[in-house]
Amino acid sequence: MVIARSTRENIPFILERERELPPEQQTTFLLATLAHHVMLQLLQLSQQGRSRDYVELALRAGLRGWKQFPDEKGNETPFRREEGKTVTVHGAEVKGPVTPATLAVIPIDIVLELVNAIVGENRVTDDDAKN
């Protein structure tokens, strides 16, 4: 039996380097299940070699929040989306995308791990295809 996927689901993701830490010390990023048209646009951007656009689209469409992501003063870093807006990001319409200012606070090594996690969570595996 095939089971429908939810596009409202938030998938928790812990960075590889924090997985051995106690839960209270782990930053949790919340990832989205992407719409098909976003995944197709990501594929096209990848095929065109447009890496920067690929990364931006994946993050703006695929990041839904975080927990325990402190700023330099130890305060929770604000997470902002363009709530109630649909924005075209590199050819794909994204509802409530993450703001560019929010993305700017994420260190680059974390950006790349998050992009890989977002796309990885949205790929259909061989086991999924069999269901």
C-alpha cells in the first residue's frame, strides 16, 4: 500500500558533530517535506551547475525552524520566515520562505550539511518506491 506524504511535516535534524552530545546541548533544525515542484527545480538547478541558487532554494524552502541555536550572547537566535507570502526563489514558488537575514546567521559548514539533509530527506529511496 502506498502512503501519502505530508508536506506539513517538520523533520528534526541534529548536526553530525552534535549527535553524541547530551540532548540539552544539541541544536535541532526542523526540515520541511518539499513540494514536488521545488524538488524538480532543485534538480534542474543542479543539472545547470547553479550551486549557489540550489543552496538558497533548498534552505529557503526546506528549513522550518531550529531549537537550541544560541547567538554569541547565549540567547536563542530568532528564526524568521516570510509568513503569509509566496515568493519565487530561483524559479520555484515557495510559501513562507526563510528570510535571507535568517540564513545569513548560519555558519557555512552548517549550511552545506543542512542542504544535504533537506534534499536527502526528500529523496525517494528504493524501499519507498517499493511501497
